[in-house]
Amino acid sequence: MSNLLSYKNYNGTVEYSKEDNCLNGKVVGLRSHLTYAGDSIRELEADFHKVLDEYLKDCEERAAQPEQPYKGTFNVRISSDLHRAIAIYAIEHGKSLNAAVEEAIRQMVEVRERKSQCP
């Protein structure tokens, strides 16, 4: 079971507030702080959709570009040993460091997806 909601290429968390006895969440991957809440999963998901629709409408009315949560670039800090190993792998396989890292991440994601599809 995933604790993420997805809508229009945006993702949001599903969290439980014991103090408020309700569900809440936030859209992840944005600088903007978009939150939503509900007393049930159905209400939470409806509010998630409403918040995103309002955000996108507001951007359109202001002729502003909506933030995109995943642009395809990010910085990663890793140990020097791992950095060296992936750099050597890239050289040996005639790839750029970025291509080697993308390949490694893709393999990890594919393994995760296969595991989640198992009964």
C-alpha cells in the first residue's frame, strides 16, 4: 500500500494526525506549501485534487508557470568510494557519469516495481 496520492503529475502524502483525529497531507516536490485534509481517504483525496486544481487555476490567472515537481535534475552526495566506483563503471562502459547513475537508479526502481506487483 502506498502512502502517496497522485494527480496531474503531482504527488502528495497521506498522514494521520492523532491530535486532530483526521488525515492530512502536503504536495511534495514543490517550494510552494500546498496542504489538504479530510476525515476519510475519500475526503482527503478530494481536497488534494481541489488544492491542486486551485493552485493550477491561480497560476493560469496570473500567467505564471506552475512549479513542476520533478525536472529531471538533482544533486546527490555520496561517499568518495561509491563516486569512484560509478565513475569507473561509466568509463568502462563508454557512458557519462549521468548515464551510469540514471541506469543504476532505473534498475533500482524497476526492482522495486516488480516487488510491489508480487501478490
